Amino acid sequence: MSASSAVIARVIRGPITESIHRGHIAVVDHTGRLLHSLGDPQAVTFARSTAKLIQALPVIESGAASDFGFTDAEIALICASHNGEDQHVRAARSILAKAGAAADDLQCGTHYPFHKPTSRQMRQEGEAPTPLHNNCSGKHSGMLSLAAKLGVSTEHYMSPEHPVQRQMLQAVAEMAGLAPEEIPLGVDGCGVPVFGLAINRLALAYARLGKPDGLSAERADACRRIIAAIRQEPSYLAGSDRFDTRLAEATGGRIIGKMGAEGLFAVTVPDEGLGLVLKIEDGAQRALYCAMFEALVQLGLLHPGEMEALAEFREPKVTNWQGTVVGSIQADFKLI
């Protein structure tokens, strides 16, 4: 990460700034033109879960989604870092069943649901989580469906050398305007390859996703299918009380955004042909949503009613153990 980061947000307690979060922002149009920035728009980071919308493209382009009859909800889940709520688990199980696979085929690992009420109920009832509850089970189910469509083994489907991962790397590279060999690979939290990209390149991929002008007819159709699915079923992109879902709901899908681990958020604004990526340098999610809210406001992308619907994310409160509000997290930057 570049040393030329800028202040993004401040944590205020009483009369003083207690902590500062720094980072980078890039706003790019679908031609690759940098429109606005903060810090270093060429700062390189791992795309983490923001890549999921791009990784879903081969699932559509291959014919897997149509051949297996995936619904809008299931396509949205393939793009998701979901809460592990009952609807998400059912959708993941359905994707697998349609592709002739099962939960045991998932190699994403297991954790309790992100959704606290669901997790609490499971613990109270002594129910152990399964891979279906993993926030990445939709993506992995999509990968297994692509393998089924390609007629290849799923035994090592997470390997960078597997045909599924090769196709996903190719799609990410093309959408970002790069060659596959220009993208450094790491291992994501769920075990699959994760892509190192400059944030302006990730923003380009999101701009093209929303406005696929100039892409092949097959690629453009796949982009539109993904956007349409998330617009129709935003609750499957994340879930209850999550910013990703709430943003799509509040704007009627006019703005679609996806969080990634370590303080990353990517947005596509299809009607404007824009991609916007924000990276919090220290990876702090607590600064992420208020900063993204502020960036959207500065760009004039949120209408008054949408700002009201998302107001709880604008200046998160800092509370003590008694629940008393003792401070807040405030975005503090000006886009160039």
C-alpha cells in the first residue's frame, strides 16, 4: 500500500480525535478515465470479496446459470458475502442441487453466520454451522456449477491451475484491462485465489460491469444479468442490516456496491458508467461505510431520500459498555 494515503475518517471521543484512518479512493468511468481521487488511485491491494461480482461472469457466460436454471436470488448469492440467514443457506443448497453437487463438496470452510440473531439461535439450540453458512458459500457453489458445466473434476477446484480459477482470473484481468500475468495472486479467506489490483483498475472493472459498452455481446449480457439479479434480489448480496444490501435497496439498484475484507468497498453506477473504489489503509471496517457514504454524497450520487434511508451509516456512534454514546466516526476528506 502506498505511503501517499490521505485521511479518510476520524474517530472522535469527547472533544478530541482519538484515532485516524487513512486510505485511497479512485473514481473511474467505463473508458478508464480517472475522474476523482484521494490518496493514491494506483495503490495496489487485494480485491478480496469485491471480486465476486466479476468472478460470477464465467458462470453466466459458460451457460451454467441458464442450463441449471439459476434464479435472480441464486445469482445474487453467487456474488455475495452473505449473512448466513436461512434464505441464504437455502439458496446455496439450491445452487448445489441444480448443479449436481452437495454441501460436502464445498471447500470454503465453516463459520457461524454473520447474522447475530441466526448465530445466537443456532448456538442456543446446539446447531453446528456447515459450509453452507460460510459467507462465501454462494461463490463456491457458483464455482462448482461452473466446473459441472465444463465437465471437469471439482477435487481441486480452489487451485489456481484449475480451469474454474483460470477462467475467473481471465475475467478479472479483462475487466480490469490487464493481462492475467500482471495480477499477483494470494489466497483469500475462503481458500480460493484472490487478485492484487490497483484500485483504479478495480474501479474500471466495476464501471464496465455497470456499463459494458464496447465489451463482447456475451460479456455485456453477462454483466447485465448480474446487475439485474442484484437489483431484483439485493437481500441475497449481503443480508439484514448490511450496507451492501441497504445501498442497493435504498437506491432501487441504481447504485450497487460490494464490500471486501480489510476495509475495501467497490461501487458501480450503471447509468453513469462509473466505478468507485475506496480502500481503508489499515483495513478497519468501522471507517468503511461512513467514508463510502461521504464519497457518494460528494459525487452527487445519493438523492435526499436515499441519504435519509442510509443515515445510520453516515456517522456511526461510539458507545461505552453501558450503551452510552461517547463519540462518533466521521468521514473527513475532500475528493479531488
